[in-house]
Amino acid sequence: MSLGVRAVTDLTVEVTADPLHVVARLAASGPFEDYVVYERPGRWTYAGGTLGEVVLEGDSVIRRWGGEPETRTPWSGRPAAALRAAFATAPWPAWNAYGWIAFEFAAASAAPAPSSARLAHLLVPRAEVTVQDGRARVTAVDADHAAQIVKLLSDPVIGRVPPSSPVDVRPGGEPYRERVARAVAEIGAGLYQKVIVSRRLPIPYPVDVVSTFVRGRAANTPARSFLLGLRGFQAAGFSPEVLVGVDGSGTVLTQPLAGTRAFGRGADADAATRRELESDPKEIFEHAVSVRAAQDELSGVCAPGSVRVAGFMTVKERGSVQHLGSSVSGVLAAGRTSWDALDALFPGVTASGIPKAGAVEAIARLEEPRGLYAGAVLSVSHDGELDAALVLRAIYSDRDGAWLRAGAGIVPGSTPEREYEETCEKLSSIAPHVVPLG
């Protein structure tokens, strides 16, 4: 996608540096305080500055288009519909937007969030840089910003990345195991079939999020990666799965991952844990019910008979863990949009539970608010294209500090100790690569 809105500058620059270093340099040294970096296979996008903005709070939607005054209006109903309606008022015939959606977005229509709770934040950028196949396309509405970006692209070396200070992933085990035991009991009582219970791990020092992104991306094999800084909130992550992708033809894709074992401990150990993963009844059950849920959700917005499963229960290697993965796809029914697909699939079944309503309610009781964890980072366009990555394996930072978070899927066969170990394995995708702010 290109910027969409009318650009003063639209040019292509050859780049020889690693695209990871290119986008990191733009984030760290570029002309904008607010930005989103989003990686898809073979393509990196940096979206910088705020030309337009949509923020969804618990009781209102805030819109800001160009130089127009900010508007704040109440909303009700489905939050995805509120976002769709907000972007329908954009003053440009073509636009791209990038941003994030909080996990609590999922429950907002059933149980309104506090009025000040931020459920979504998306920006239409002032400049967009897409790096692919050794070339960077730069589009910008301001010539000065474009010139600054081109200068950075000509010398994108970020210098020596500071050393990491690995975070201990073991603290907090006992309270987490207690919550897992509580969830297993509730499943036994028939309240729900599956729930993902997570734990938050505070980092005891300020974090250099951009450098952590560079170090962490080099050690991970994500389906998508992202780096963002919006209004003082920063996050970087290595998403193991695509929550929802919608292309220009209306084809919808989701790729649920469920079932986990450690990875990266040597060829023999990895082969052994892979065999264990593929034969463990608990892991197979967890994956199968997640795929079935994704099928049911897509069937609600896709043309009859178009929903298909491919690559069922294929092992996917994602950094420090390996998962069972499948792809579920369909074609949007007449009158349905990418926002409907997002509404149907959010939150990800592999980060919430089954049935979703019961799992989301249980998570609200068992945990403190998640915010971006288990939410989504996404790009969306005026032409209906949408790509959203499930936010897991991520680091978060705001004015109050920095933290990591990970969870495990709880089903009838779960044991508190094994689920705690699974969170440690997942946290290890990023914990060794955290860079202190120097």
C-alpha cells in the first residue's frame, strides 16, 4: 500500500542495508514522535507522523482529520462498527491507517469499558516508507519530512546495538499456578471449555524499546513483527500468528496456533519436543477446538461453502517455542467488509478461549486489564485490505514502566506446573533480548 492521501513526495530509493535496521533508524531518529512499524513477509512498512487519527475510548470515539478540529462523539454497539463509521468520515478518497487494538475491545459491546479506557488507536500517517526487494518507496505530504527520511535512508546504520540485560522469567509462579488451578476447576464446572490465563512480568529498569526490537527480531521467526510509539506508549513484538488478513478480493485468512512446546534447545531436544507436541492429547485437543472455533467465526461473515482449512496441525517454529498451526480461510459474503471479519475473529481464539464470551468474562475475573497484550496491531486501507497480527511475544513500555506478558491455554487436561512452564518458554522469546535504556 502507498500513503493513499495526496502526497507531495512519492519516490523510490535503493537501500542496501538490512530492512530491520532501516525501519529501526527511522523509528529512533526520524522526524516523527508517533510511528508504527509493521513487517509482513518480505515487506517492512514505517508509518510516521499523524495526518489523521481515530481513537476509541470506553464511551467515545475521537477523530482528527488534517488541520480540522478534533471531534468527540459517543458510540454504542460493536466497537469495530464504530471504527468503520469513524473512518467513513475521512476527508480523503484514499487512505491507509496503522495502529493497535486492546484486548478489552472484545468485551466493550457487552460490558462497556471505563470511559477513559483506550480501546483502539489508529493513525493515518504523514509519511510512509515501504521497504521491499532492496528498494524503499517514500511517500509524504510534507517535502521537508520526505527529505529527512531520504537522508536517513542513505545512511541507515544504527550503530552498535547496546547489549541486552536478560529478564528473569521465573518470578510470579505461585500466584499464576493458583489462577490456573482456579480456571481448571471452572472448566470442570462447565463454565467454559478453554481459557487463556496470562501473567504480567514487570521489568525492573527503563527499556530501550527500539534496540530491544532489533535484538529480538534477529532471534525470532514471527509471522508478523511490529514496533510502535503512540502518545508515549511504546511496544515491540514478534507475533506468532495472523489474526485476520483480508485482501482486495475479499478473501479472509486467519492462522490459529494452539499447542506449545519449547524450541531452540538443540536438534535432538527440539525433535523430541516436536514428537511430544504432535502426539500429546491435551495439545491436539486444544488446537482442534481452536480451529473449529475459527471455522465457525468465519462462517458467520463468509459466503456459504467458502470456508476451508489448510495445513491442519502443521508445526510452526516461533523463536523459543513451537506450535501446532492451521490456516482457515473464506470469502467475504456480499455486504460484508474487512471490519466485519475483524469483529468476528477478535479477540483471537488462541488468546482468549472457548466459548469466547465465557472466556473473556473469566479473564476479566482472573487477571488485571490486558491492554495491548492479546490485542492486535493492524494496518487497514480505504480499499478494504486489512492485516492484523495477534499481539503476543511483545514488550510494552509507558510512563509507569516496562513489562512482558505471556499466557497458556487452559483445558480440562491442564496442570498448573506445565502451564507455568509454558509461560516461561514463551517469555523466553523476548526476555533474553531486552535492552536497558542507556
